[in-house]
Amino acid sequence: MGTSLNTVFIVEDDQSVRDALGLLLGLQGFSVVLFADAEGFLAARRSDWSGCLLIDIRMPGMDGLTLQKRLLESGCSLPVIVMTGHGDVESARQAFRTQAVDFLEKPIDHDKLLRAIDEAFSRQSASQEHRDRQTETTRLLATLTPREREVMDKVVAGRHNRDIARALDISPRTVEVHKARLLAKLRVNSIADLVRLSLQNRDSGQV
């Protein structure tokens, strides 16, 4: 099942609430996919789905907070909005600890819901842009030769040209050539940009 970028996945065991939310969001131009329980959502979920998730806390079987936690642990990037008819501070804290966009109490305020969905889509877009940048950077890094990669690692570590040349048994002029080539391949304009790129990828586990 393909889904568009503005899809709202609703997981709610109360059919009347589920259908009312689906109608409301459909009239607002959103694509809506409905699930009666967490287990049904997990069974159907695909890794390429995008949009946001609107989940009820109290449901038969797996509750909404457990679903939210399981999705986070599995690396799912769908932003989550939690809704409940039995709001309490501890439930809200748990929801926000697992990165909920918002915690809405029933009856749902439509304006608050639409604002939360807008925020969720903004997060989804930012997350996708970050993943796209990481993918492109990884692709560019793969174009470096082993020698260029050695030079890059030493440049990022703060080594000077003469130190790098001595360590790699090449001339300082050759170090400069390698630096110019790797900067061009990675599409960065300065050593500072190179350091930033390297650190970002190291933090993401790509380097």
C-alpha cells in the first residue's frame, strides 16, 4: 500500500471516534489510513510509509504508549501524536519522553489537532531531508581513494601538511593535491566544511 507524504495513520479502537477523525482529516485534504488496534498497524506497517501517526493510549491489547515505544526502538521515523480520554501527567511524560509531537485529550480540539499534524509533517520533512543529506554524503565519501581518505582523516584530526606528508611518506605538495581533490569530490569549499561533514557522519555512525 503506497502512501503520500500527507498521510495520517489513525490507530483508535473506538469506531465512532476513528470514523469521525477520518472524515474530519479527509475533508481537510489529508490521506487517512485507519486501524482498530496497534497490532493491526504493526502487521501492516511498511518501512517506506511517510506522514504521521495519531494513536489512542487506551486500547485492547497493546496500548498506545507501548506502540509508540516499540516504533521508536525499531527506528520508525513516523512522528506520533498521542490522544487520550483519560489524560494524566505521567502518561503525558511518557509520551513526550518517546518523542511525541503532542498529547491531546478527548474530545479532540480540531484546531489543536491540525496544528499538531502540521508540526508532525514539518518534523517528518526535516527528518527526511537529514537522511537524504546523510545518504548523499556517504555516496560522496565512497568516491575517495584510500590515500585521499587517509589524508582526510589526518586533516580532520588537525594535522599540518608537513606532518601528514611525513606520516604518509609523501611530499607536502602531494598532500595539497590530495586535499584539493577530496574537497572537490565532497563538494565542500573549506577545511572547516570538511571537518563539519566528517563529524556529522561520525555522529550518525556512517564514518
